[in-house]
Amino acid sequence: MRRTLALALVLAGATLSAQDLTGGLYTGLSLPVGDLKDKAGYGTNQFLGTHVGGHLDFIITPHHEVRAHITYQYLPGSDWGSYYGNATNDFKTLQFGADWVYHFQNPNLGWYTVAGATVNSLKDEWSYTNGAGTSVGGSSSQSGRFGVRGGGGYTFNKWFSVEGTLNQVMVDKNGSDGFGFDTATWLQASAVFRFGK
């Protein structure tokens, strides 16, 4: 019984992985929104950041796909000005997630939607110069923060897509590693490259 079950699982796994498993890379621009960008003295005060990542796609049916991904975000900050003591915040995020992807036509052509959940590690590297010219700097980190994301994209062929998602991560506002706001939100515009079948 054990041998039969093990053989069936191995054959099923080999068949599925050979036919329905692909992977790839993606990169593009990240745009902080809400408090992550605009909260005076705490946000980035900067319009653009960048990201790079990798994904592993499992095609379940011609319309349904499960995608695992890892993404590194860099959201540089710019000076808030003298009223806020020349504070600057650079945010870096490492994100692990799983998405449910729905293809309106098929995985190799057409529009699709994305809905997913993520676990995030965020770091704010900050600096502050007061009116007397005294500078201090440091960092605040939060790990294991839960997030959600959703969006859509268009697949041009089996190798290339463009995609946009809205990402929101719940973070701690207060405490020694608090960011000064409750949620970190950003838009992500990506060029998605796929390899494999």
C-alpha cells in the first residue's frame, strides 16, 4: 500500500511539474502611497522606488494559477525640510508571498487578475539633523508583518507580461521599532519574464 501510494504521488508530481510549473523574474518601479510616502517626518517624501524579484508559477487549469514569489523593494527617501529637522527615511522590504492568478483567456495570452497574501520584513534607515546641525541616524526593523495585495496584468506571450499590484502591509506605529504609521502601502508596476514551458 505504501509503495503504491508513493509511486502514485511521484508520478503525479513528475507529470504536474513537467507540464505546469514555470518560473521567472520580474522588476520595475514601486510607488509609495499614503502614510508611507506622505506622513511628514516619517514617510519617504519620494515618488519612486524600485523592486526586483522571482516567481514560481503552478498552472492548475487554463484559467487558474498559484504563484509563489519573493520580492525586494527599495524605497529611497528625500529630506522633509527644516521644519521636520531634515529627517530622511529609506525603506527596504523583503516580501514572501503566494498569489491566486486568474487568466481570462489562458496563461500565455490576455488579461489576468492577482490576489495574494504576503509576509514581509521591513527596515527604515533614518537620519535626522536638528536646527543646531546635530545629526543622528539609525534604523527600525519589523519582521513577520502580514500583508495583502491585488491587481492585474496583461500577458503578451508565454515569456512576457506587464503587471500592476497594490500592496498593503500592517506595521507597528509605536515602540522602539515603530514606523510612525499603521500601514505601509505601495503600488508596484512590473515587467514579468517567465522561463520554462
